Amino acid sequence: MSSINKPERATQDRVIALFTQQLGYRYLGNWADRAGNHCVEEGLLPVHLARRGDRPRTAGAAPAALARWTETARAQAGLVPARNAPHTPW
């Protein structure tokens, strides 16, 4: 087993079951060791939004919104200088 202990793995398995069996999400597997791993996969987001019925304009705008969100999160985590952080409306 990886560095995740058994109780943590069991919890993650329950969360996966909830999202896939009850909420209809598609599980893409364990990408923990995958290069370029991100919480949200930019290439899959517009497809997901379109599949769930969002308008093409909304789905098409998702990658840019995700990029702004990622930049802001990185700035707030101290991973980029604050002067380079995008303005956030909230």
C-alpha cells in the first residue's frame, strides 16, 4: 500500500463510491503519481459542462475561468508573488 494508511484509503473509497454511484460522476482512477496532476482537469471540464447541459458559451469559458482561479489560488498559497496575482471579485 502507498503512504496512505488503511483508514484514509477506506474513506477515499467511500467518497469515490458516493460521487460515482449516487452523484453520477465518472471516476478516472488514481492519478496521485501522474505527472501534471491537478484537482480539475482543464481538458475534461468543458466536456463535462456540455454533457450536463450547460450552454456552449459557458462550457467554452470554463478553461479561462479555471486558469484565473488557479492563478489566484497559487498566489494565495504564496507560490507566486502577490503583484502577479489576478484581481478576484470576492
